[in-house]
Amino acid sequence: MSLVEQLYKLQQVDSELQRKQQELNEIEDRLNDDKDLVAAESRLVSQKEQMEDARKKQKDSEWELEDLQEKVKQIEGKLYSGKTKDSKELVNLEKEVKSLKSQIRPKEDALLGLMSQVEEIEAKVKTTAEEIERLKREWEQRQETLRQRKSEIETVLTKLGGDRSGLEQQIDPEALNTYERLRLTRGQAVVKVERGKCQGCHITVPTSQWQKAKAGDLIQCTSCSKILYLE
Ligand SMILES: [Zn+2]
């Protein structure tokens, strides 16, 4: 293999290494990404608080209602026991019962409203809890696939790393330096010459230049400085 061929091959290995490394980074990002699950869990916490709050309001309302009903019962007991003879007192008791009874209906309506609020929020809690279960299952499945893919890529990366060291050892250190510098500053170090043109900058390469490059010498394009390669 000529020097330029070696450098071209090294560039292929480096590009593959870069692609695989990028793929690995993306997989690691996805392995750590549990945003949806975290969001659903925090939604569940706040819905449960709302549920507790609504249940408490319902209880309070039930007690108020029982209280009223109890009072009515007591006064009616007095009214119909026959023990109270005083007509004025009887009239007052009747008035009181009437007033208390008038409060019962609105309280009952309010209680019904609260009960349906509780049901509504309970349904929301149930839906969110189910969603969390589903997200957890999906997350676990995804983790498994991603971990498998990660390990495959790591194997490829190890192999490519070995290929690279092997090539590196065969290449003349000065040429390797030129290659590394170009890769760093230009992104790409070796370019093909096709139909007499440098594929890095598209200028026409002088015949004498590409002939040397074809012979395997390290020739850099006079325009873009990249190393010229002819198959
Ligand atoms: Zn060029």
C-alpha cells in the first residue's frame, strides 16, 4: 500500500470511528432520557393532592349535612313528643325546623357537586397511574434494545481503534502529522482527484501533480492543501 493509500484508508477508519462515536453518544443520551416518565410522575403527585383535597371537602359537607339532619330530628322529637305544651314555644320550634329544612336541599346539591368532582379527579389519577405503568414498560424495553445496540457499537469501536493503531504504526510520522493537522483544521485530509479535478475544492490539478499523487507521493492540492489521492 502506498503512503497516500494508507492515509486514505486511515481517513476511512477515522470517519467510521467518528460516526460510531456519534451514534454511541446519541444512544447514551436516549438511555438517560426519562423526561416523559418524570413529567407523568409529577403530574400524578399533584393530581393525588387535588384528590385528597376534594375528598376532604366532600367529608366536611357530609358532616354538615348530618349535623343539620340531626338537629331537625331532635327538634321534631321535641315537637311531637307532647311534652312541650306552650304554644309559643311550639310555633318557634316549627319555625326552626322549617328554617333548618330549607338549608338541607342546597347542602345536598353542593354535596352531589363535590362527589362528582371527587369521581372526576379519581378517574384522572387512574389514567395517569396507567400511563406511568405503560411508560415504565416502554422505557424498560427501550433500555434493553439500546443497551444491546450500545454494546454492539462498543465492539465495533474497539475493532476500529485496533485498525487505527495498526495503520498509524505503518505510516511515516511526518505524513501522519500533516494528515492530523489537515483533519483538525479542514475536517478532511485526503481527497480524491476525479476527472483531473481536486474533489476538495474542484480546481483542476496540474498533470505533473496528479501523476506524482498517482505514483503514491504525498502531494497536497495547491488550492485547498488537502492530500490528493488517485485510485
Ligand atoms: Zn483542492
